Amino acid sequence: DKCGYEHFMLKEIHEQPHTISDTFRGRISMDQSNLFLGGITDVLPRLVQARRIIIIACGTSWHAGLVGEYLFEEYARIPVEVEYASEFRYRNPVIYADDVIIAISQSGETADTLAAIKMAKESGALILGVCNVAGSSIARETDAGVYTHAGIEIGVASTKAFTSQVTVLMMMAFLLGKKRNLISQEAYEELIAGLTQIPDKIQEILSDEQYIKGIGETYKDATNALYLGRGNLYPVALEGALKLKEISYIHAEGYPAAEMKHGPIALIDENMPVFIIATKDKSYEKIVSNIQEVKARNGKVIAVVTKGDDVIVKMADHVIEVPECHEALAPLVTIIPLQIISYYIAVLRGCNVDQPRNLAKSVTVE
Ligand code: M6R
């Protein structure tokens, strides 16, 4: 049931304040001083001692994994590799028994991810799952795991499953950082409190839907688009580009903002929309110069900025404001306007948003 929405994708975008709450509900202590991940409690000592974390996934779930990489390295100081399941399974990867593998999959049925898990089992490494569908093949093949609890996702373009996967990875990273004594109780509580405020912040972005749709109207006839971000917002750029290409059939690419000058900058002219995720964090000054570089070549800049930004507003063609939040949590809010804009561009182009051509919701063949 679409509950009055025109498409499942739009309904699922709007569900995110609730689905993210469902992901952390019951996993945060009443006084917000601690996190509990019941599904991995028994194996937590092995995770805390992990020599390395290898994340395997495909598509949007792989993008969530890339956000996880930043968080695990920043907060838990554990080295992380994020691998496409399809590549990982056909290499001869080096896996140590004290590695921890985390397979991320909304459906829990993706053939390559499932096969990669089976292959990795021989190494003796602990294998965890981050799945949305309870009792799915990947959930059953893994040693333990954390369900995302985003509810059934019908739109082929993943939206709420992504934000729930990222929420789980955030909780895992903060918990590991605390257990490894790398973050203070105060910092830990600040992160937990910040996470609980995310649903309201997303609600605020959703109330700007008509404004964001208007920007979509301006760019609906584009043939190409670039998405740029830095740090943990680089995976958000990749995810924004995937959302646009898979439902609107506009060619779109995501890049780390600083990589632009190593090639993609040659593509920029007055017809190229460039979506730049430019919220206030430690890379802010650098992203401001990236915006200047695009504007100097007459590219069109659509910037996702922190509310109240008074610098980028003067440089960009359009700004979309998002509420301020802890830098670690920014992927959860910044992806929302990119999902909305992709949705409206695809609708305006007359595309079948919920079932894009050539695509299956769950890729159960290799
Ligand atoms: O069910 P999974 O999370 O394993 O699916 C992985 C990809 O097939 C999936 O994320 C795909 O890229 C989506 N169409 C993205 O919106």
C-alpha cells in the first residue's frame, strides 16, 4: 500500500524519520549513555579485537559500507576494506582468522554477496550480517548480525534501507570506539544524543520537498551530472549519483571532490549540474574552493549546505539547507535532499520510478 503517495519510493523517502528510529529503538539505554546491539553481543569480544574489518556488499549497500569505513577508522581505529562482493569472491583475497567480515544487504539475497560469504567462511574469520530482511539467506549464512529494521522496501531504488544500514554502522563504530577506550563517555553520549535527533532533522528537510522539487525542474533535461563530496560525504556523493542514474537514466557520477581536477573537471561547462555536499565540517574550506573551481568553468552548482551558511549561498546557483548535526552523522541528513531531487527529476521525465528499466530489486543471479 502506497498510503496515498504516488510511488513507493516517495513513501519510503518519507518514512525515514520513523525507520531510522526503528533502527536505533531498543538499542540505546534509557539515559542515552550506552548502546546495545543484541545480535552481536556474544561475538563482541572478537569484534573489539579485530585485526581488520572487511565490508562486502553491492550497490547502495556498498555505499553504506564506505560510510562505515570512515566511521570504524575514525572512532574504533580498526583498518577497514570495503569490497564489491562480485570482485572479492573471484579474487584470491587474503583473509585472516582474526579479521571480521561484515556483509551488508537489504534483501539478504544478493547472489554475489551470499557467494562471497560462503567463500570467506573457510578462513575462519567472524562473519557478520547487516540485513533488512529477517531470515534471509545472508542473515542465515552469517555467524551473527544486526538487523536494520527499516521495514519492507519495495522501490527498486534503495532509500530507507540505506539510511538504516548507515545507522547500524554508526552504532557499531561508536560502540567499538567505546569498548576500545578510544572515545570518552562524554563524546560517546554526544554521538548517541546526536543520533536520536536525526529523525527530527530529516523531518525538517522533508518539509522543504517542494523547494527541492523546484530545483529538480531546472535540471530535468540534463544529460549528465556530477556529485562531489569529501570524507564521509564522498560515499553520499556516490549514492546521490546512483539514485539519479538508476531512476532517471541521466548519466551521473560521484567523485571525491578533490579528484575532480584529475579528470572530471574537463566535463564541466554551463550544461553540467554539479551537486556538491558542502556541510560545515573539517573539510569545509576545501569544499568551498572546489565550488569556486566549478563556478570558474561555468558549471551549475547545487550545494547541500548547513543551515545558515552565508558563504556558499553567494557562490552556488542553488543551495539546499540541512540542519546542523555532528560531523559523524552528516551522511544521514545530506542524502535526503539527493533522494528527493532524483525522485522528482525521474517523475518529471516520465520514468517508471519504482521499477526502472533493466533493474531488479534483488539481484539473485550473478
Ligand atoms: O539487497 P542488497 O542490499 O544486497 O542489494 C544490493 C544492490 O543490488 C542494491 O543496493 C541496488 O544497487 C539498488 N538498486 C540501489 O538503489
